[in-house]
Amino acid sequence: MNIDYSRLPEHMQDSAQLYIEHGIMTGGFLTAVMENDLVEAFARADSINTEWMREWAFFLYNAPGECWGSPEKVKAWKVRGGLQGHEAQAER
């Protein structure tokens, strides 16, 4: 799967990549975005992410559906190890 992290603010690209590819969550804002908690995401956003919320929505639209949408999905994605964990399970 080819994911375009360049659609996100530069200071968030590595964090988003760590989460999606390895299931490693790096902060409260990203957690709120991935859990689809709009109010919490805005509360935790820095000024740059506040301005980029539309791009975050476009990014999620193209991200794997299993990695975002609810706290349960986020927890399962972290346990699974992101895309890398998914690929390892598929090889078995």
C-alpha cells in the first residue's frame, strides 16, 4: 500500500508513518485524529494542525480503514503492529 504522508504537515509525517506502518502511537493529537474524535483532536492540535484539519480528513480517507475510526480500531491496530504486522501475519 502506497500512502502519501506528504499531504500532512511536515512535523507530523514521521508520527503518522510510525503509527500506520508499525502501530506506534506518538501523541495525543494523532490518537484523537485516528480515533475519529474531532473535538479532542482540535483541543490537542497545535496551530499548524488546526489549519491542516481538512488535509487530515483527506489523509484518513486514503489510509487503511482498519487503522482509524474508533478507539477500538486504534487499539487493535497498535496490537497488530500496523501494516508491518499485517504483512508478517499474511506471510504465515
